[in-house]
Amino acid sequence: STSLERETVLLETDDNGISILTINRPDKLNALNKQVLDDLGDAFDFIEKADHIHLTIITGAGEKAFVAGADIKELSTLDKQSGEQTSATGQSLFNRIEQFSKPVIALVNGYALGGGAELAMACHIRVGTENAVFGLPEVSLGLIPGYGGTQRLPQLVGKGKAMEMILTGKQIKAEEAQKSGLLNAVHSTENALEKTKELASQILKNSPQALTASISAINAGFRSNGFAKEATLFGRLCETDDFKEGTSAFLEKRKAKFTGN
Ligand code: CO8
């Protein structure tokens, strides 16, 4: 079979071996809850085994969002131990995507915030639509990026820009994301999928084993040892009053008041 359907994820493959993996939770802007992470894991198991799939394009359902982050309702229940554990589990899925033997392209079709930006950054190449928006708003929730963002953002945009983005939590639009190195290309919403498939076809003219080796060798030069630190600090922040205030404020649709406790 060339397609897979899970509660929150759809996978369809065309005759050229290009799969479209759609995160399908549009009413929550495709926010990453445990179900989405499980379903993504299943999808990558499937893609790994499927000889007819040569490349994957990940995108978000609907017109508004790629992925608007980790599910804040689910986040709000985390404590030190489950926070560290959840961070480490997501990190290992995203590391698997980064190291995947077949190319993975993110088609960023709107908001890529928090965990959504981190998912896009774990992919090998990122193509955006004109309405793509990147941001790491975790500090506004009393948190830090916990799915590899503290490691991969500096690799893509440099340390100074990464510091600015993570410490301010501000969003940047497609054009700035492209200038900064977060997006490889930006296209109109109507053309983006076709253009991404053209890029995929260019890649797929080449030797599959050379592609796998390229991914592996490029990643070897960027091996980072900050992931464990990120998960530990993420877990520690889950114990603070500011984290409870930050996540409650989002869910109650009000501004957070931080005390530093
Ligand atoms: N989690 C849960 N629900 C969400 C999320 C989210 N991240 N984002 C949006 N939603 C929901 C909204 O609550 C709303 O639901 P409902 O209709 O039931 O009220 C629905 O999606 C639509 O969203 P909005 O009405 O807010 O749409 P707007 O167009 O007004 O705003 C925004 C769009 C700006 C994207 C806004 O939704 C927003 O700010 N979302 C949250 C963004 C955010 O802070 N994301 C980062 C989360 S933190 C994170 O990702 C940590 C990653 C590391 C985790 C590591 C270990 C667990």
C-alpha cells in the first residue's frame, strides 16, 4: 500500500515515490500532542520500510498552520519528571527525522511555532509559503524550546540570531526566515506544493545511496551535545510558578504575569 491513515496523520505517495505526510489536526492548528507524535513515529516506520517511497514532504492541514507548537493543554500538566521525559521522547523522534535515510522536506504552510518550528528544523530542507511564520515562543510560557530548538536554531541561523529569536520569542515572517537561513525558498500558497515537488524531483534524479550518505555526512559535522541539557532544563522549568502561570494564561486567553518563581 502507498497510503497510511492515522488519527492525526495522513500519508499519500505519488507514482514518483514522493510522499506527502500531512499533520491533520487543523482545529488545534496541528499542535503536537502525544497522539500526533505517536502517529508521526508510525508514519516514519512505514516510510522506512516502504521501498516505493523515496522522499517525504511534511506539511500541516489547513491554510493557517504548519504546526502551532506542542499542545499547550497537554504541556500544562507536565512536572519535572514527565517534562524531561516528554522532551527526550520528542527529541528522539526529531533526531530520527534529521538522520532519516531518505530526504525529508518541510513545507511550512503557515505558523511554525515552538515544537512546530523545531519539527521543521529537524527536516533536511524547508520550503515556505508566503504566509509562513517562525517563532520560538516558549519563554512566554515560562519554558525553553524542548524538542531540539536550542541546538538546531543556532545551526541554521547562527548563534546571535538564535539568541534573539529564543530570548524575545518573537515571530518572523517568511521573507526574514528565508534571509536568515531558516527557509530554503518561499512560494505563493497556490504554487508551493508543485514547487516543492519539483525540488523533490531534482533530488530524486540522484543516486539514493549518495543521498543517504550525504545526509549522514552533513549531520556528522553538526553533532550537538546540548540535547540532554535542553531536556533537563525543560523538565526543571516545568516545576516553576512561571510555567504554571504561562500555560494557564494561554489557556485562559490572557497575558501572563511572571514573578521569577
Ligand atoms: N496548543 C494547544 N492548542 C493550540 C495551540 C497549541 N500550541 N495553538 C493553537 N491552539 C488552539 C487554540 O487554543 C484554539 O483552540 P480553540 O478554538 O479550542 O480555542 C485553536 O487552536 C485556534 O487557535 P487561535 O484561536 O489561537 O488562532 P489565532 O489565529 O487567534 O492565533 C496563534 C494563532 C498565534 C498561532 C495562536 O494560536 C498561538 O499563539 N498558539 C500558541 C503558540 C505557542 O505558544 N506555541 C508554542 C507552544 S510551546 C512548545 O511548542 C514547546 C515545545 C517543546 C516541548 C518539549 C516537551 C514537551
